[in-house]
Amino acid sequence: MDFNFSEEQTMIRDSLARLLRDQYDFETRRKVAESDTGWRPEMWQQFAELGLLGAAFSEDDGGLGGNAIDSMIIMEEFGKALVVEPYVPTVVCAGGFLKHAGTAAQKEEHLTAIIGGESVFAFAYAEPRGRYDLHDLETTARKDGGGYVLNGHKAVVIGAPWASHLIVTARTSGERRDRDGISVFIVEKGADGITTRDYPTVDGRRASEVYFENVSVPADAMIGEEGKALPLIERVVDEATAAVCAEATGAMGVAQTMTVEYSRQRKQFGVAIGKFQVLQHRMVDMFMEHEQSISMTYMATLKLDEDDVARKKAVSGAKVRIGQGGRFVGQEAVQIHGGMGMTDELAIGHYFKRLTMIDSEFGNVDYHMRRYTALSGEGQKVAAE
Amino acid sequence: MNLEFTPEEVEFRKEVRAFIEENYPKHLRGVGAREDLSRDDMLAWHQILGEKGWSVPSWPEEYGGTGWTPTQKYIWSEENARMDTIMPLPFGVSMVGPVIYTFGSEEMKAKHLPGIREGKVWWCQGYSEPGAGSDLASLKTTAVRDGDHYVINGQKTWTTLAQHADWGFFLCRTDPNASKPQEGISFILADMNTPGIEVKPIKTIDGGHEVNETWLTDVRVPVENLVGEENKGWTYAKFLLAHERSGIAGVARSKRGVERLREIASTELLEGRPLIQDDEFLRKIGQLEIDLTALEFTELRTLAGEAQGKGPGPESSILKVKGTEIQQRLTELTLEAVGHYGHPYFRGFPEDGSNEFPIGPEYAHQAAPNYFNMRKTSIYGGSNEIQRNIITKMILGL
Ligand SMILES: Cc1cc2nc3c(=O)[nH]c(=O)nc-3n(C[C@H](O)[C@H](O)[C@H](O)COP(=O)(O)OP(=O)(O)OC[C@H]3O[C@@H](n4cnc5c(N)ncnc54)[C@H](O)[C@@H]3O)c2cc1C
């Protein structure tokens, strides 16, 4: 057992932390989030130059030979600075699909462009009626000659306004909630028949509603096997969930330290409010939530390559704990800041908002609790037999 | 002890309901209270009620109160919640109004009470300062007597909706040498158009403009604007805080909120079935309703006590704490119910006027901002920590 980071990993963390400190302070982040585009393509290029976009890929795939631990480190730092750029959709999701199931030609075309920072992806999986179920799909991909024709509506596709490409989950056969019959496609966002409605999100990012109307894609746009992609999707989404847990952990840590710091500065009744025991214990609880989030993020990240059941349980366990912890830390951070916590001006409220919204990314506490208990039940059945 | 409504009360409910249905402005139906409405829209219902004589039910009848029993007031707030009416703002009706009729001079009553009652004059509350929040008595804004005027200098903050205000009531230090900080404070009214008053917006985390900084520089107000006696302002402020708290439970609104949550959960799907059929979610709604019932009956007990002459005491802290916890939980569950469509930021939507590609269901648009915004309720009106301190001290005697 070893919880130490390698030299390379420590270097990634340090150089990223430095970059963010120098160029991603809160005021800059605010300006960017409120700008027309909502992100900084030049920052993305710097991420590419630092090697962040290739850190988690093997050398065979053109990366630096790292793995999900690198993504975890990067996302934790991103969480600390409330980075809006689309690392999860591009590197973890699109990169994950390509890494696990891409053909040599697909990797050649897309992975290289992802690692180099040329292609930016959004992951179009959620639908208006599907909530968090990855297999609840009404978007269809109909076979047509040598290729497929896509029709449907994807909801709240994070990062889509910035994307050059989309990863789209669609039904090639079966009924709306069947687990079979699901396929994954790479689609150029500019393809004929795609309409988007772009908008900001409440936590300072951008997203789109994406509509597909008879969008033709060639056969080699498909990643993985036709109709059998659900296990692949689940795996990639688990990896993305672990990455988002790391982000939440980073954000929680900052929210917690900012709150302690504020409680030292802010005086009421002649003393620093940090002297009030009721607040002290609350901040201790925030601290414990943060520590446990670190633990759960490590645990889930280290189990991403285990068998499906172990992986799912690990990720769901982490997302439950972190959803609950993030809510607690965010709410208390605002509360202890008093009126200042309610202002747009202070960073603390933005950490609260990001922590709030992370709960509903890739399944909220209830969703993951349900998945976790269902899997535990299965484990017991096997043991009893 | 019984829970029945008398035939008169049933009749009263009918009358009230019919009045609201007939008179509530058509264009405000289904809109609900929102701080980004225009001043006219926010005052519309208040003014209609003013004409009817129903805008200040709790005031003594001589000043325009209705003389309703606690049960009637309860029915009144339920019926308003049912229609999501935009009720009169508290600053005039529940805060400064009662202070003026209790402690103000006859001239002051004649000058200010009608405007408050009729919804013609908009009031704001200038208590808090950057350095004086929970510890309000440490406030630094000064009012110095100069002939027939007080000259006010200082900074107030978090002044709710001061951008629309015609008048403000301010706590100012008039005796810097008083032996206790509470003793040198006065309660002074100021016309917001007086030179030297500057109101600057503070944007909140939900993106709204609800609070402001209010800067006061050499603001000259006539001495007649002093309420009651000089240096007795703290007593009046405490009186007011007790009033503020008793309205803060928000039971009827929360009940309506639970209904709305049920509606949303009937539309939203979980695993292909209505969310409302999910045991887990149903349990959460159930818990909320049970907590709300406990609050409701606690409030009814308090109101009944008040009707028998017991003033709202430290028990009203229970209503503040529990009422706000429920309001917060309600918005939390609503956000949970809407799933992915909690993310879009409605205020930031491109205004292309087209609804060809709607962004999620209408009810989801404010879910996240409402949740963010309601965090304020455990901070303002005496934070929930301060309320617990009050109970600790005044009731538990610790
Ligand atoms: C949306 C909004 C609207 C408002 N509207 C108005 C208005 O119209 N007019 C007006 O005058 N004011 C208004 N306020 C101000 C409000 O009353 C203050 O925010 C409140 O009194 C808390 O003060 P503070 O923000 O300075 O927090 P602080 O007093 O600095 O408190 C920070 C934290 O410390 C805790 N704390 C403080 N003292 C103690 C203690 N002794 N024991 C334990 N914990 C403690 C608090 O509970 C809080 O969690 C508004 C505030 C908000 C957020």
C-alpha cells in the first residue's frame, strides 16, 4: 500500500498549481466566466503545453504514460481554482472512450488532437426525460447505407458551446430504457442537422441543448461495438465521476480553509467569530468532510480498473459521501461568512455553487446510493448461495 | 382545545378567497414574489389591499388593522399563499409601522402610517453595517444634533431593496459616551432622497439585486424624524426584531411550496416513472411535511398565546430557526427534483425571444437560484446561531 505520489505526479501538481495561481485567480475567473465566450482557449493551449491533456494517456496512445491518478491530481487543482475549461468532457470522457475502445485510426485522428489541445469535446449523454440513467435514451441512430442517421435531443451538454466535437450516446435498437441497443458516436459539432441553444450555467460554465435532426455520420464514427456500448459508457462515466469527486475535494478544501481564515478575521462582540465554539465545531466538521472526501476520491480512483461491481461500488460510495460532504461544506461556508457569504463578490459563494451543482453531475446522492445498495445486495446474494 | 373552524371562519375563508380571486392582478398570477419585479408590480397587491382595508391586519384597529383573530390571520395567509400573491413587504408593514404607532409622535403617525398602509411609500431597514451584523449594538453610524437637524454619517449595508425605497429607518449612535453600547443609539427616519444618501447595489450569489450598501454622508434630517426618545433606539429595535421574527416562519408559503414540489415530482421522472412514486423521494417530502406540521402547530400555539396578551417572546426564535430550515430544505429538494435542468442560468439566457428550443421545464428555471438565495434566511433577521443563543440565554437560562 502506498499513498505517495510519484515524482512526475508531484511535478504536474506543482506546475499546474503555479499556473493557476499566476493566471487563474478568482477575479480573472469571474471575468472569463462573464465574457462572451466563457472560457479561455489560450488557457487550454497552456494546459496542453504543460502536458496536462496527455498526462493520463499511455505512451502508446501518445500520452505521457500516466493514468487516472494524474486526472485526479489535475481535477483537484482545478477544483481549488474553480476552473471552467472542459477537462472532464474532453480528456476523461472523450479520451476515455477512445482509450478503451477506439480503433487505431480513431485514436490517431482524435486522441492526438485532444492531447495537443486542438480538439475540444463535449459529452452529449443526458436527455430531458432520462435523469441520471445512462441507458434511458430516446436519441436514435438509424442505420443508413454505410453510416448512421442521428435524431434526438440532448440536455444540458456541459462545455458544448466550446466543443469542436461531441460524443453522443444513442439507441441503435431497442426500447427507450433497454440496456441493450446503445451505441456511441463521435460527431463533429458543425455537422449538418445539429442545432444548439447555448447558455451559461449557474456555476459559471457554459452548456447547450443539442438537437439532432437527421444528422448523418459515417460508420467509423462509432466507438466500440454497435448496440453493446452500455458497459463502456458506464466505465467512462465512472472515471468522469471520480474526476468530478477530485474536483469537489479541491473545492471543499478551499471553502473550508477560506472559512477558517474568515472566522479569524471577522470580529463580532469584540472577538473573532472563530472563537465561538459552535462555529469551531462546525468548521471541524467541514475539515473532517474534506479529509474524508480526499480518502474517498483516492479509494475510487484506485479502484477504477477493478471489475465492474467493485468499480461501481467504489465510485458510487465516493459520490455519495462527496455529495453529502460538498453540500455540508458549501452550506456552512456561506453560513459562517454571514451576509458576505451571500455576495457574488466573494469567492466563497462560487465554491458553494460549484459544490452544489457537482451533486447532480453524473448522478446525485440518491442515484449513487441506489446503485450502491443494489450492488451490495447482489454481493450478499452471491455470498449466501 | 379543538381544531375545527367555526362556521364564521369557514365563511371568512370563502370571502377572502373570492376577494383574492377577483382582485389579484391578472398579470401577476403565477409569477410569485421575485426581487427583479418592477416597483409597481411589487406594490400592486399591497395597494389593492390598502383600498380594501386589509393591508395591515395585525395593526391596532385605530390605525387600520382588521381586528382579525389569529385564526382569521392564519386563513388569510393560507389563502394568499394559495394564489402565490406578492404580499406587502415587511419593512413598512411589519417593522417600522409598529414602531411608529407604538413609540412615535402623533404627527409622525399621521405623516407615515397612511403611506405604509396604502402601499404608497416604500421603506427600507438601515440597521446592519459592515462591522455590525450579529453584534448590531456595535454600530458606528453617527447622528449629531445640529440645531433642528441630525447630521448622519456612516455606512449601512445589506439594505434590502433600498433601490426602490422612498424612506428608510436607521439606527444611529447619538451618544458615543454611553456606558453600554446599546444605550447611545437612536431610531431615526430619513427620506431616501435627502442629499448625501447613496445606494449602491450588492449582487448576490443567485445573481439578483436584492441588497445594497447605503452610504450616508452629512445627511441632514429634521429632528422630528427621531422616533420616541433619543438614545432609546435599541429598545425600539428589539421590539421590532420580535415582530420581524414572528412573521418569518412562513408556514403558509412553505405549504404551498410543498404542493409545488409534489407537482414537480409528478412530472419529473426517475427510472422512467414519476419521481413522486419513488419511496426515497416520497419519504423526503413526508419528512418535510411532518416538520412543517410541527412548525405550524408551534406557530398556532404562539399566536394563541399572543392573542391572550403574551407578547412574542424568545419562543419566536423557534419559529425563525425551524421556519427557515424548512424553507431552505424545500428549495434544496426542488433543486434535487429538477435534475440536470437545475444547471441552466435563467438570468443569463440569450434573449433571442424565441421559444423554439426551450431550455428545460419552466419550473426548473429558478430552482438553483432560489436554493442559493434562501441561504440568506438562516443569516438575516438574527442568524440562526444568534437565535439559538437567545434560547440558550433567555429560556434555558444558561
Ligand atoms: C439577503 C439579506 C438581506 C438583508 N437585509 C437587511 C436589511 O434590509 N437591513 C438590515 O439592516 N440588515 C439586513 N441584512 C443583514 C443581516 O441582518 C446580517 O447579515 C445579519 O445580522 C448577520 O450579520 P453579518 O452578515 O455581519 O454576519 P456576522 O455577524 O459576521 O456573522 C457571521 C457568522 O458568525 C455567526 N455568529 C456571530 N455571532 C455569533 C455568536 N455570538 N455565537 C455564534 N455564532 C455567531 C453568525 O451566525 C454567522 O454564521 C440582510 C442580510 C442578508 C443576507
